[in-house]
Amino acid sequence: DVKVTQSSRYLVKRTGEKVFLECVQDMDHENMFWYRQDPGLGLRLIYFSYDVKMKEKGDIPEGYSVSREKKERFSLILESASTNQTSMYLCASSLSGRKNIQYFGAGTRLSVL
Amino acid sequence: KNQVEQSPQSLIILEGKNCTLQCNYTVSPFSNLRWYKQDTGRGPVSLTIMTFSENTKSNGRYTATLDADTKQSSLHITASQLSDSASYICVALDSGTYKYIFGTGTRLKVLA
């Protein structure tokens, strides 16, 4: 079974803190994604990576950065957390190719106070 | 603008009953359409994937249909169970940008 593991289920941070969200997948997938999910909105893509050290901006990259130093690990970084970044963050991975399934982690619910 | 719209927003049914969830999309160029199930507090899990040439695909009690001409898809759940209570998300892949366009989901509640 494919496993996508997010390091924390719940996080509470203060405004201005630097926040790291970690995601690890164990199926040698080329593609990895970070989304945020807010009530009443569909999942929105923050960043996408199709290979080690490669990244592409998604629809809402402002305030975020990412790091992919190893194929299995994709990190999302909030350089200076703000209250409007309170959300559910979902990591996903997939093989390359348009018909491949995205596998999601369980999510990290981040609260920024 | 690429969009995926789902209806209804929420639905309550009795255990054992069937139900159908709807998805309309305006994504173009279109590659494939996916249905995901998301339990509360969990990540989405894939149910079906259909390309524009496929009309129907089943996964146990879940059957998805696709009409690429009218840009509509439906997810039919047969003989619902309490464990079907979840949000169901429709996702269309834009083959031009390779971006997934997510609907906002239908929240299904199955009552005993």
C-alpha cells in the first residue's frame, strides 16, 4: 500500500513563526503536491514538485516555499506564519503521467494564533 | 475559467438507500475526471478515474459515469452504509496545464 505520511496532525503556531510541514512518501513517486483545504473551497494547490530539487508554483504560492532535497520528502515552509494561513494542509504524491492516482496524506490542521 | 461544480452541497439518506451525486465541469482541455472520498479529518482517497473516452467505471458499490459531451459526471452509491458518510470530491484534470481542478465536495450523511 502507498503511504503518504505527514509529520503532524495538529499544529498551533504564533503569528510570525517559521513553520515546517513535512511529508514523506514510500512509493518512489516522482510527483509531490501541497494543497490547502478550507471550508467551502476546493483543494487549492500551493506548490508542486515533479522531481528532486524541482518545484512549480501552484495557484496560491504567496507566503509559502517548498523544499525537495530527496525524492521521498517534500517540505512546505511558512516563512512567517499569519492568521490567514490557518487551514488544513494536505500533501499528495503520484507517479508521473496523467492517469495516475494521487495519494493523499491524512493532513495537518494548522492554527496560527 | 476552469471550474468544477458539485451538487448537492450536502445530502442525508437512510442506510440501505441509493443516492447519486452530481459534478459539472468546464475544464478544457479535459483529460480525465476523478472521484475521491474524504472521511472527516482524513485525506481524500481515490474511488475512480475516467478518461474522456470512458462512460462508466465501478468500484464496489460506487459507480461513476461520465458524459464528456455535456461535461457532466455522477457518482452513484448503491445500498449505502454508515461508513459511506464522508465528503465526495470531484476532480477534473486540465491536460493543458496538468492542473487538477477540485470541486468543493458533497457532504453525505448516512443515518441508521
